[in-house]
Amino acid sequence: SPWSVSLSIHPRNLEPGDDDLSSELIATGLNEFVVMIYTTNTDTITARFDAILTRLPDTPITLALSVEPFIIAGSDWETSETSELLDMFVSLDQRFEQTNYSGILVQSWTDWVNH
């Protein structure tokens, strides 16, 4: 593609196992993965995301977190205060030092501005 192509993906599709699609997707010329992790447990986020970054060092990878109000409790940050969210995002951002780490995205914009 003449355009940069990113793909929002579940972490299981980039982790070792039967659901791993990383090699096939990279072979298509995909430029970036955006890994959507639905949990508020920062240790779980860090462990899963760090392992993916380490496993795919040549592929830019962004972490996506949800503030959508309709997700199961404990899977998103919708009930958190905005200042708490920003502090958590900064804390998470500082945990990832790999050169392929591209930052954090929030899903979804509408839910973020109405938060």
C-alpha cells in the first residue's frame, strides 16, 4: 500500500500459540500494530504488552486502552477520574523502553471527551 497501514488487534494474535498472526500480518507489509488490552490491571497490561514489544522488535507497536462505558467492569477505565487516567497513562508510558514502542491511544474519542 502507498499508505502507512496500522491494525488494531487483540494481544492473543501477537502472542505465541494457535492464534498468533504476527508473521502473516508483518509479511503483508503492515506498518504498525495497535494492541487493544481490555483490563485495568496495570501489571497485566505491562506484562502482556512488554512481551509483545520484545517478541516483535522490528514492528512499531502502540498500546490502546478503553474508556468506553459499555465494557465489563475491570476491562476499561471509564469509571476513573480524568486526572487519575492521565497519571496512569504517564506511569504506563514510562514502563516501556523498547524502540518499537509507539505510545498509548485511547478508545474512543467520544467517550474520552465525555469522560
